[in-house]
Amino acid sequence: MRVVHFFLYLGLILLTTFALSMTWEFWLEDALLVDWLRLQAPEPVPERWRYVLSIVAFVSIAMILPAIAGYRLITQAQRRIDEIRRLAQEDYLTGLTNRRKSTELIATEIRRCQRYGGTLSVILMDIDRFKEINDTCGHEIGDRVLKETANLLRGMIRDSDSAGRWGGEEFLVVCPQTDLAGASALAEKLRSAHAAAEFPMAIRRTASFGVASYHAGDSVDELIGRADRALYAAKEAGRDRVELAA
């Protein structure tokens, strides 16, 4: 339940209380007490209105503490739900989208291309010889290199693009409405910036890139598979380069 729904329910309770009070005072009381039992004369209209408003005021006051407690419980639960949703979509180390979320984004963009046309490209990036960092400097330094690589990606991609950690030292950039040439140009900028960046302990590391664009009929796996083969070709050709998928 969201906070707005909670207050809508409170408003509904007060509206129901008002309606029931009005029904009793201006209809049922006369019918039951005056016409049938003839126990008393009808009350003046101002007295009836005071009774209705006093009932509504009493119910409102009675709901203050439950409303405060309910509001706190709902907001706490909503924060926990939002945190769980964020953790399910975000890589714990870098703060980028995780593999699952990146896959969902690609699937969404493929459906958009199928329905409306347009282009879509993906860039698969792998830090060259990353294992050497963990082996010689330790995993803590390796994690810092991954975090700073993620920050580099955030700072260089467009607002419409999405960067994610694909796994290990691999990163994925999803580029909606971008053809192969445009994604290749972005990948080259990322390659150059990463090669020039100085990481902790004065570490410098190059990266290799594979770029692929959506072809009609592609599935997520097919598109990623072509980018992965291009990345492998970049590794085989000597690393620190960008290769394009056919």
C-alpha cells in the first residue's frame, strides 16, 4: 500500500462516517423514534448538524494516532521495497545496472525496434589483463579499478545510454537509437579515455571493445553474441582496440 492509498482510505472512512451520521440524523431517527415509537419530537436542524459534525470530529481525532503509526509503517515498508528493487537491478560493487537489468533493457529496446523501427547498438568492454591486478595488488585494488571504470563510463555515455556490469571485468553499454558507426565512435572514445586513466597505485590498463548493432530478427542472445565475438576478435588482435561485429 502506498501512502496516497493510505490517506485515501482514511478519507473514505471519514466520508462514510459523515454519510452514516447524516442518514441517521435526517432520516432514520425520525422514522424509528418519532414516527414509529413516538418517543420524542424531532430535534432542530442546527442540533442535528452539530451532532453530525461532532461525530465526524470525534472519529477524526480517534484516527490520529493510528494514522501516524500507519503512515510510518507504510513509508518504512515502501523504503524497504524500493531498496530491494534497487538491489535486484544494480550491481553491488559499481552501482551500475546488473546483468539481469541490462538484459531487460536490451529486450525492451529490441521490442521498440521491432514495433517502431530505428536502431540499437551494444558495446561490450573487457579490461585487459585484469587478473594481473588482483594477483599483484590484491582484490581490494582490483575492486577500486572496477569502480573507477564504472565512473568513467557514467561520465562519458549519453543520458539515453545505459552502462552495466556484465560480469567480472566486463561492462556493457546499451545505446538506443545509435547505429554501428555511432556506437563505434563512442567505444573508441571510451577506449582512449580508459587507456589514459590512472587508477589506484598508478595502475594503467587498456580495454578491448566489441560493438554490434541490432539486425532484424535478432534476439537478445544473438545481439550480445555478436558483440562478444567482436570483443574476442579485439583480444586476439592484440587488445586495446575496438572491433565491429558483422
